[in-house]
Amino acid sequence: MALIRELGRWQPVENESAGRDKELDFLGDFEELVDYDLTTNSSHQTGVKSKLEASTSEQPKKRKKRKNKEARSVIDAESTSSKKILKRVFEFFFTDEETCALDASLHEWIHLCVPDPILRALSDMKFFHPTPIQQACLPSAIRDGMDILGAAETGSGKTLAFAIPVVAGLLGATEKYNGPSALVLTPTRELALQIKQHVTAIAKYTNIKIGLLVGGLSVQKQERLLKKQPDIIIATPGRIWTLVEDGCEQLSNIKNVRYLVIDEIDRMVEKGHFEELNNMLHFLNSSPKGSSVHKRQTLAFSATLTFVHPLPKRLLAKKMQPMTSEDKIENLISLLGLRKRRQLVDLTAKSGLASTLTTSCLFCSSLERKDLYVYYFLAKYPGRTLIFANSISCVRRLRSLLSKLNVNAFGLHAEMDQKKRFTNLEKFERLKNSVLVASDVASRGLDIKNVDHVIHYQVPKVSEVYVHRSGRTARQSKQGLSLMLVDKQDVLSYRRICRTINDGRDFSLFPIDKQDLKKYVVRVQLAAEIEAIEHRVKSEKAKKSWFRNAAKEADLPWDDEENTTEQNSEVRKELRARVSILEQRLLGEFRENDFDAAPKSKYPLFTKPFTDDADEPKSAIAAQARGGSSGKPKFAVKLMRKKKQRRQGARSVHKKGKKKTLANRRR
């Protein structure tokens, strides 16, 4: 045992805040011993060292292994059999009792070749049992160093299935790379941040540094982050390709990455999306034979990796062959440049949905009916609800409408400021009874805890998007509900999803109580009218602001008073007065009719018969045959008509021009 013998005096630390740990904030001040000597006392040999010496004295001498000066564990493939336990490098973290308890609780992880520092972190995270995708991928990735193409249902633990092999490989590295050792690419900023949190958690007891490179944040700040030489970089394709193109010095050796991970690979390689990813892959794979690219381990995961859907009739009429799952996999192997030592792990069901997910639908005759169904659902089945829309304008409108109905609604879309996006996501996760209205930027990969319901306010155009949207709930074998609202414009997309996921059958109808539904009609009508008027006023302001800015750029004079007629000012006054009256009526409606006092539950009883409503279609055929307006405000309908007339006029002019040219040729 080492003893300290004082030779000098204790002196106060000049800059004590620099080395202070947050856990030591309760201490008053710090002093240091400048001059001292270490002596050993053989009579007090205790602890880990004495145990190791006692065990080694009884056993025969073994071949000396090379030490790693950076205190990283060395993974020996021969010693990771199911009958042996990995040697504990960080034994000072545990007492003997804790070590035995850890072995008992994490024995399933130990047989998957997971090193000790990660085991300790998994124990802190209460992850005692690996998921099927982790059991299938970890031995091949860690022990055998194989490339992995993994597919499993949403919420099945795919993030740890690729994060653990990367961290384990860096722990076992015997040489230091000049630059980042691992690169993780994700489609969205929110997903990149989430992966960083997971990797940081499992690397808690290591000296591995992790960096985040995403758009929406300062480039200079992220360049300073790269100067800290992170071992793992988690990035979106656009930002990292921009830095590579700009010749960022810290990314000059990015070709030498030992590990490449691509999450949501099928979305990332879609035609017309993420062109930067194709550039990045071409750049990484452009090294000559024998270089680091042929030693690189690649891991790619998605919930819809092998998911294919039938071709539309117009392409089948041209005798085009539909793509099979095997064709899709071969294309990915070629694009990623995978080695021959690879493994495909596909644990997805035919539908790609979790077994604990309940799917349902409602057919709507108008936009107002959709709004009414959404508010009815939120009022009767409280919880954490995620509502998806296809367009950003729809996200803004619906969030504004729900806010006027006293619903805790937050927005999330691509045009939103990055800081605001993170803030809204955190608020949604924190509040138990809240709503997040989002575009498809939130449909993939996000692991938001305890999402109870997913509502498809607008039906997605592609079946894969439906699978990923619905996968935000029913995660980790928990219960979840997915509700699709189908109107006349959504019928074709709905039928396509039914063919791909539900064998052509309709989804079960969501039970609606007609008497309860009538209670909320007045509220929704008032809120929708207020939102429509406010939207009209905002549009006029935006138009006026555009003209003002255009005049300023062209150095033309602009006077707001001259460009505002008396008629326009009177109209604005009337609209403000109308909004004030409607707000008072809506407030009175909330005071008089307190429907919130009724008992509620998170999920409906599908055994309860659907209450017949003569005003609503009962099938996709009836919804498509239903005529009538789209339920949009009058000014929006007029604008659409004008655009349609312009298009028709342009087509007629184009046709006349064609006829003239043909006549000239004949002459």
C-alpha cells in the first residue's frame, strides 16, 4: 500500500475553479501539497492489487500482453466465449459484492462480447436485457468486426445496436488515429442530438470524446468543437459535407475513419434527397485499394430497410419490373462499399409495425370535420399525442387552431429556428398531457418517451413514412395507438398504404360517440373562424412587407400611407372587431360548458360499436365519391382558382404555339 510522507507545507490553490468538479461544490477551498514522497508498506497490501497478485502467484506465468497507455480495454476474441467473462479493467469502480451483482444482472450482455466500461453504463441505465436486434448484431460486429445491415421495427433498440460496437471498437484500439475514428450520419438534427445522448451515456466510463455537427448552429462554434479532436462525430450530411468542401483542417483525415454508421439508410439514399450523402460516400470510398477504406467497418440500420411496395398502375402498364427486397439490399451494398465480411439482420414483420400498436382510421367529409375529430380525440383521450401533417403551412395552421382551444400544442418543422425546435421538443417530452404538431422531420428515429398516440392529420404519400410516423408510439413493447384521418384528397394514398401494410384490407374504424362529438362543434367552429381571419391578416401583412422590401432593394420610394387605401383600413378594422367578438364567444363557451370534468382514459374501447353518423363516409370509396368543397377559407379558394386559370391559360398558349409551328413546317 502506498503512503504519502510530507516533506513540505500545504499551499492554497491559486485558480481552484479550473479543476473543481461539480460534485465537489460543497467544499470551501482547495490546498495542494507541493513537496512529498511515496513509500510502500507491504503489511497493508489490500484491495484490487493484492487480489491480483494473489491470483497470479497461484497460476502459471502467461505470455505478456501489450499494454494500452490510455487505459482502454483490449478485447480478445478468443477470451469472449460463452464460458468465460471478460477481464475487468476498471475494477476500482466495484466492490466484490457489486461485481457479483453486476455479473448476475448483466450476464446476457456479457455473452454478447460487451466490454466492462459499457456494462457499467448499461447497469446505470437499467438496461439489463438486450433486445433481439442487439442480440443478433453485437457478436458479429464486436467480435468478428463484420459490416452490418440491420432492420428491425421502430423502438427496438437499433441505436445501441450500432453505438455499442463503435464504442467497444474504440476501447480496443491499439493505435491512435490522426483525426476522428468514427462517423455517424443521420437525416435530421433532432435525431443526431438524440444519438449523441445515447452514445454519451454508454461511453460514460471511458475517455472517448463525442462531437455533434448539425445545421442551424454556428459553423465557427462547430469548428472549435472539432479542434478538441472528438473520437466520434455525429453529423447530418449537409453540415459535414459543407465543412469538408470548405477544407476544414480537422476533417482532412476523415477518409481514415475506422467506423461508418448511417441511420435511417433507406431514407438517406432516396432519389432526390440528401445529395450531400452521395457526395460524402463517394468521397469516403475514393481511396485506393489497401487503404483504410477497405479496413473500415460499416453499420447501416433502418426500420424499413427491406421494405418495398408495389408499383403504380401507370408503371406496370409499361411492363416495368417492381424492385424486390434483394434488389434493394444489393443497391445499398454497392452504394456503401461494404466488404465481403458482412451480415444482413432482418427482424421486421411484413407490415413493419410493432405488435403492440393499434391502427385505426376515420373518413372525413371536410377539413372542418378533421379539426372536430382531432379536438374530440384530444379532449376525450388525454396523453402525449404526436400529430403529423404533410406541409409546413398545415402544421402552422393546426397548431394555431389547437392553441385557441386551450390545448398545450407545440410545433416542429424544418423552417423553424433550431433552438426553437429543441425547446419545443423538450417541452413536449416534459409535459404528460401535450401535443406536438410536426412535419415529417419528426417521423424518423426520434425516441420520445411515452408517446401515447399518433394522429395522421394528412395521410402520408408513401407507406414507409406511415410506418416511421406510427413508430413514434408503441416503442419498447409499450401500448400505442395510430389514427389516420382520411378525406377525399387522401383516398389514393390511403389505399396504397392498405395494400402494402394491411393486405388490401381497410383499417378498423375509430369509435366515435356522436353525442359527445356534438358538444365540441361550436368550440371548433369559433376557433377555426378566428384562425382563418388571423391567417388572412398575416398574409396581407406579409405581402405588404414583401413589396416594401422589394422597393427598398430597388431604391424606389415607398410610403405605407399612400399604398394603404381607406377601404383596406376599414376592412382590417372590421376583421379585428370580428375577431374580438369571436374570442369573447369562445371564452363564454369554455365557461358555460365544462366538458373536461368527465372521466377520461388514454385509449378507446374498440369493442364499443361505431356510432352511426349519416353525415360522414364509412369507407374509402364513399370518401372519394363525396363531393363538396375542401373546407378551405374563401380567400384561399379564390387564390387556388386564379392559379388554376393561369395554368390553363399558359397551356392554351403553349398549344397554340405548337399548332403554329406544325403549320409552318407543313408549308
